[in-house]
Amino acid sequence: MGTKLKSPQAVPRYMTAALALVLVFVCSAQATNKYRVLHYFAGRPAENPFSSLVADSAGNFYGTTVYSGEGCRCGVIFKLTRHRRSEWSYGVIYRFHGADGSTPMASLVFDGSGSLYGTTGLGGAYNLGTVFELTPSGNGWKEEVLYSFGATAGDLEEPYGPLTPDSDGNLYGTTYGGGTFSEGGVFELKRSGKGWAQSVLYSFTGGSDGGQPYQPKPVWDSAGNLYGTTQFGGQFNKGVVFELTPGSGGVWTESVLYSFTGGDDGWLPASGLTFDGSGNLYGTAFFGGSGWNCDNGCGTVFELTPYMGQWTFNVLHAFDGSDGGNPTSLVLDSVGNLYGPASNLDSGAGPGVVFKLSPSGNGWAETVLHYFNGRGGVEPFGGVVFDKQGILYGTAEWGGAAKCMCGVVFSLMP
């Protein structure tokens, strides 16, 4: 079935070569004053930020780390507080202990009252992951586990991806495993009295419908349909883009919009999708494509365009390693440019990049905005986000100035 991006336990296999590379890699394009490290993770109390950031109304950023340097090493939630003169202060606002969750790998989401919601891939009552809420309380934050996965036979397991709320505040997400066929699924957490009730909207079979969604944040269209990706399954077992349509009686129907072939189109679409104003979908494939210098192909950025009930697939860019490789989540600006990190996990061409794709004539032009260089970070898995001034912010899971090379938070002026 090929390479799986399953859990952080698998990450060190890939990191060994990359970390050794950092020691000898000399970047030809050094970071400019447009790039700035806002925080170096030093192992204690936290290490290895894997996800993107989320901002509050004051412009402060929140994120998660896969591990923490103390206790069960179950991960933390951190806050970067914005001060005058572009200064930032870092603090841990919650530390996981296992029973309340472990190994948070996904970005967080705010509700209208200032509470944070997220997932942990492991931990909880059955050590198969949780959905949690973090609520401001006095001078700190209070955590509540809304659901522990694995509660019943055939329940979903390992929610590595982010949550998406609906207009009523109900939460939707995906899991990597569990379900009727042990291939993961899509779930809903619905407010019920003073608590929450979980229901499985769809269980993937691992066949033509897809299997093992890794970190896709489900996205809504205006008609109330959900869209996402799975790493595997589909006609060629290289992953799919899917749509879930609600029906009567709470039944959801799944449709495959595209099955990846593993060729020039790419394979293993591990991240979520992004809509533009015209209803086109954009996403990435972690491997494959027509590029070189990567063991499994350097990955692609793709577009799906709707027309008369059908979807047309088009590769916007194929990475070749020198310009990045193994892209993850995308973000769209107001004029239609796409931005994202490429981790170069599978490439010998360096520790990763942040790239921009701009419409150009009948195609798209890529610009590398930043080459990571070890001290400034290695392997930026999490997506990037904009602040109100148009500055990009993100994380790199490894690298940095600390001896453990435990990751960084950065800003970048495009």
C-alpha cells in the first residue's frame, strides 16, 4: 500500500535522514528579514508542533505540539501573545496527561464565545483519541473531554485531523482508523442537553470509496455538503477526494469526485481542501507527480472544477524537490493566490520551503518565499495562516536553535 503517514510514532523513521541533512545542508538562499522565528521549542515543556495556528480576535495565536517534555509527554496547547513593536510572548495554556487526551496533531478552532475545540489522536478513556473543549476560566483554561473514541464496537478511532463546526455549533471531523471496516470515517458531535452525542456519518471501506483519511479538515459548500480527502482507497488505492451529501433520516451519501492514479496527478492526499469564491476546490498530494529528486515523487497541487454536475481535475504544479516537495495544507488570499508549506520529507533537497502559486496566463507560477535552513526550522508540516496585515504564520516540526531541534513558530512577509 505504500508509505503511510499514520501517527507521530512513525515520524522518526523519516526524520533521521532529514536531521542528519540539516547538519551539512547549506542553503543557497538564506532567510531574509521577511522571515522571523517567533519561538524556539526546547523540549521542555513542549516539542514538535505539527499543526497550523489559529488566531483570536486580538491577533494572538494558538497551536498544539505532538509531545511535551515532561510527564507522559502527551503534548500541549500553547499561546503566542502579541505585544507592541512586533514582540511576542510564549506560554503553555494546557498540558495533556493521557486520560484527557494525548498526541494532538491537528489545528484548533474557536467558537463565538472564545472556547477552543480540537482533537487528540490518542489518549482518552480508551487511548484511541478524543475531542476536547478548552474554555477560558479565571486566569487559566479549563479542559473538558467531549468524546473519547473507542467507546463501542465499530466506533471510529484516531482523529488526527481538525474539526469543522456548522452554523449550530455542532462539530465534524475525520478519523484515521476504526469504523465498520477499520478504515476510518467521518463523524458528527452534536450538542445534546448538557453534553454531546457522537454519530458516525460515514465509514470508509478502503475500496473504491477511499480509506484512512489522515488530516483533512472537512469543508462545507453552500448547500451543506462536506468535502475531504483520504490517503488511500479509490480506483488505484492512491487516495480520493470525496463529497458527503446529507439525506433524509440523517443518512449521508458519499461520492468520489476524483481517484488518484499515482502518476503525474500525485498520490496520498493527506491534507484538507480549500474552496475559492467560484466553487473550485484546491488541494495537495503528498507524493507523486512528474517531479524528480524524491523517492516517491515530490507531490502536486491540484484543482477540481465543477461543471454541470461533474468535476474536472487539473494539476496546477508538480514539485521537483529543488522548489519544495511533499506539500500539505493550502491557504488562499483575496486575489486568488495559493500559499503553503512543502516539507521535503521525502526529498534530499533540503529541510522544506514555503511557496506561493499565482495564476499566470493559462497556468500557475510558483515562487519559493522561504527556504528553511535548520536553525530556522525543518519540515513545516502544518499549514500557514494570514493575520490581518497579510503576514503569514506557521510552524516547523523540527529544527531551531535549541539543542533538541524541537521545532519553531515563524512569521513570513510574502
